Amino acid sequence: MRLAMIGLGRMGGSMSERLMRGGHEVVVYDRSAEAVQKYVSQGAKASASAGDAAKKLSAPRIIWIMVPAGKPVDDTIAEMLPSLTNGDVVIDGGNSNFRDSMRRAADLKAKGIDFVDSGTSGGIWGLANGYCLMIGASDPAFKLCEPIFRTLAPENGYAHVGPPGSGHYVKMIHNGIEYGMLQAYAEGYEILHASRDFKLDLHQIAGVWNHGSVVRSWINELAEDAFGKDANLDALKGYVEDSGEGRWTVQEAIDLDVPAPVITLSLLARLRSRQNESFGAKVIAALRNEFGGHAVKKA
């Protein structure tokens, strides 16, 4: 098939490469001319803008967007819109809020254009291993684009989960679960690292856990790799960002009256990681000193 890929970052570029390896023709655009040239050298066709990329396709056009969530997605769609016609398909494979995806789908449907939201998981390993795709789409749009999904995903690695918006909804919850899993591993390894009784080799432990243990996982395989490179992670600062999807998951749990303490606390732990020193912790220390005379550490 012939499609356009808008955004050639860590995932969009590798996805373009995987698609070309699978026999698809890909028109590419990125604000970085160097990124465009990299994939042109592999067989992609260059375009000068998102709108130009759409013009280089014939109907029904399929344009996959891999840009940051929010305004960049709306701006990209607006730029392409004059070049789109009835029956074309716009796919958003980024981490957009599902409510934004539902809005975009309704707006484009009124113009005869299909919107597909593809929650995409696989990170920098997707080129080799394939991408897990959680797809929200109408039935006709899904069927039209299915050869693309089949190429990008590993075997059994894509699913049509529902109408537009549902793909990003499922990906949102996927990332919320990821937050909890990462936090559980982090706390366990921190306890092992802090042990006063034993000097433990975290690389060794991660390795043995990956063979037959009930806590084995791809995430723990990555932990084994990380500890193999830097046993105490001395080169890293304990500052953890969040993509927004953990926050949206927690808000959705609140809106639905669903208790989600693990995911919620894992999000709050990330916020705490960004403080050099917690003023709240200072307040607690001061109050314990006031009411109980408990010792405090001076700055």
C-alpha cells in the first residue's frame, strides 16, 4: 500500500522503515530535513510539508500521524485537510487523549473523512519486534488499513477494539498499568539495593527472575539489561516524567468510581521524583519535632 507518515521521531521513523521492509510505499515528512533524508535513503518519498505529503497520495489516501499529543495533532490535520477528499483516512498513532480522538473523528466524519486512533506500544524495540496496536476505527476504515497494521505488528499483535476513540482509551489504560508495574519493580529493587544484611547483585537477580519466575516480564528483561550496563544506575538521576496517560487513567478511575490505588500512587511517586527536596516532607518533620520532640536534620 501507499501511505504517508508525518513525524519521524523515535517511533515514526522506525515504523516507516518497518513498513518499507514490508513492501509498502511511504511518503514521509518531518520538520527535520535530516530525518526525512534518512528515510528517503531507504526508499521513502520526501515531502515538503504535511499538506504536501497528502498531495503525493492518490485516493483513498492514508496518512499516519506520529506527532506529540494535543495541538500538534490538530495543526497537522488542519494543514492536510485542504488536500483530503471523501473516503480518505487519517490515523493518529500517538498518545492522544481519547476524548480528543472522539472529537477529531466526529469533525472529520462530517467531511467524509475517516479518523482512526491507533494506540501504539513497542517503543524503540518496535522496528525489530513489531508494535502492539490497539485500534479504534469504523469497520470500513479498519479493513482498508489492515495490511498496514499487519505489517507493523507482530503475530496477533493488533486488534480492532471498537469505534474511533477506543484505541486511545485502551492505550491509556495500558499505560496506567505500566505505571504500576514500573513502580512495583522500582520499589522491589530499591529494597534489595538498600539491604544492610546482604550485598546483592541486582543484575544477577534480575537475570534469574527472568527464568521461570512469576515476576518475569519484558520490563524485567530491560531491568537486567540496565543493571548490566550500570550496576547501581550511578549515571542516572531519579527524575521521572509522565506522558499524561497515567494522569488520564487516574482521572477516568475517579470519574467511574473505580478504585485504582496502585496506579494513582505510582503517578504520585513520579511527581515526587521531580522535587529536589519536598516542602511537604519538611512540614512533616517540623510538626513531628513540635509535638513529639522528634529529631530533625538541619539543611
